[in-house]
Amino acid sequence: MGNRKQYDYLIVGAGLFGSVFAYEASQAGKHCLVIDKRQNTGGNIFCENVDGIHVHKYGAHIFHTDKKEIWQYVNRLIEFNRYTNSPLAYFEGNLYNLPFNMNTFYQLWGVRNPEEAKAKIEEQRSEYAYIGNPCNLEEQALKLCGKDIYYRLIKGYTEKQWGRPATELPAFIIKRIPFRFTFDNNYFNDPYQGIPIGGYNKLIDSLLKKVEVRTGVDYVEHRSELYDIADRIVYTGCIDEYFDYCFGHLEYRSLHFEHKRINNIENYQGNAVVNYCEREIPYTRLIEHKHFEYGTQPFTVITYEYPTSFELGKEPYYPINDSKNNSLFRKYQMLAMRQDKVLFGGRLAQYMYADMDDTIVAALELWKNGR
């Protein structure tokens, strides 16, 4: 018999994916070690408790799903509130409801019923009927929605988000623009939606309750001593970093956050999320965290969210899934498939943007099929 390893699983990354896998493995009696190079667990859903306000340190996260079994899964671990995501959009001193619905159309054009709204949208779209096959995002959006929605609510925000003019962005980024012809500001169509009462740390703590965790440990830096301590490794970091960028670097967009506590104001903007759509305003969103949990504290905490270019040392948030990067990822994916001991999962290892419910589904599937 070979030497028994210290752990059944070494899980690299204490975000949602790694925490769900660790939970399932520990429930099955497996001995797991979870490590993370940050000083905290939770990955990008980590919350900082500021005198009772749970600040989403890495951007707003709203749990939503159409999968009843996933909603039941997380609610067995922690109770969720009834928060409904209803962001606003700011442009040149005016506020508009999101997603695009009858409230938005009334604010834009004064239309009062679905028939009037549909006629106005068609009128706007008809100006761009000459566009056959859209060559870029701007043409695609104008063809789909016309000038008012595009120039007020899409163009500036999108150009800030991706760091380049809309005329230089591929059309596929906006495949469609959903319009709702009801006075409903619920951003998601999913029937299950909310925020963990007490913040996302409670969800992660519940998942890792019976698991050994070490933070401030960089797997790539300590690979030589960590590789042999477990029978299997679940790696949730950047796949190109794992393979020492042998084919080159995958590209991302990053974010920068500025958090600000305001002691003399109880309610700064009256909503959890306001999007800033003007190109001249450098941040894309202003988040007021207390509204995620209906806080009544006599002060507030707000966060300015700035899109930035990505470079090593910054957090990779949004993969740039163009043909060049997707082709590069497939090369790394082929290397990953040849690894006998290492399993790859999560948004960074899969080079994709993933909602939280899909992240949980993927972690459960990896546990079921990959163990």
C-alpha cells in the first residue's frame, strides 16, 4: 500500500465554488484542507462588517436562481431575506429604472401603456433599419433599441466597463436587449432571490464549518510543499497561472473599489445600486450596502466601483471571451484534462463569468462526477 496522504482533498480557493466542494466532501467524511491567498474566506462575496452594515468588498452580489433545489440548498445553510434587485440608472441629472420596463419608457418618452411603448421603440429602431449585419456593439444596440436607450443608458456604461469605444467592441456582447412591458423594476426574472441575513460570510462559514482552512497561503508560490499533502487537488485559481502562462496570459477586465463611510447621513441614495451611464463619470456604479439588508443604522457606507485594465497583481473579474482568448483557454483546458490528480473548477479555472447559483451547480457536479 502507498503512503496515505495527510488530506483527501486540498482545495485551492475559499470562494463559493471551493467552499461548496469542501462542504460536500466533508459531509461525505473526507478530510479536506482549504487554502486561499487572501486573508479571508469567501472570495469575491466576502463582506466586511462595518458596525452592522455588511459591506460587499468586491462588488454587489445578489443571489438569484430559477433552480428550486439550489434555493433550498442555500437556505438549509443560512436564512435569506427577500431583497429584490431594482437598480437605477443615472444620466445627465435624471434617474431611470432598470431593467428596461414601462417605468423606464415613461421616464424616457412619457408613454403610459405597452402599445405606446412598443410603437416608440419601433419608431426608434426604424432609424437604423439600414444596418444589415451589425459590425460592432454600437450598431447592434442601435438596431435593437434605437438612439435614446442606447445613448443614455448603454453606450457610456458599456465603454467604461470594457475600456474601449463601443464601435471597437464586438456585436456579440449584446445579443439581445430585453424589454418588459410591465411596470416591474425587478431586475431578475428568477423566482428565488435574496441576500443572506447577516451577510455572505455566514453562508461561507456554514459551508466551511467542519473544514480546516488556512488563509494567506498562495498555492502557486508554495506548490512544491502543498502538491503532495492530499490525494486530490481542486484548483479554482487562474488556469493560465497554474500552468505558468506557458501559452501566454488570458485577458480580463478588473475593478477598483473605493469604500466610504458617511457618519452624518443615514440614507445617501435611497437604493442599493445606482448605475452611472455617462462616459465622463469615471465610476460605473455607486453601491449603498445597508439597503441590501434594510439597515436602519444612523450612518451609511457607500462604494464607488471603477472598471480598470487588468494586470498581474489585480483581481481578474471579467474574462474577455473573444475568439483569441477562448482559443488560448482551450489550450490550457487540454492541459488540465491531462492532469490525473488535479481537478479544475470555478470561474477563474473555467475562464468564464458565472452567477452564484451556477457556481454552486458546477461545484456539486464536480463533486459528484470528478471525485
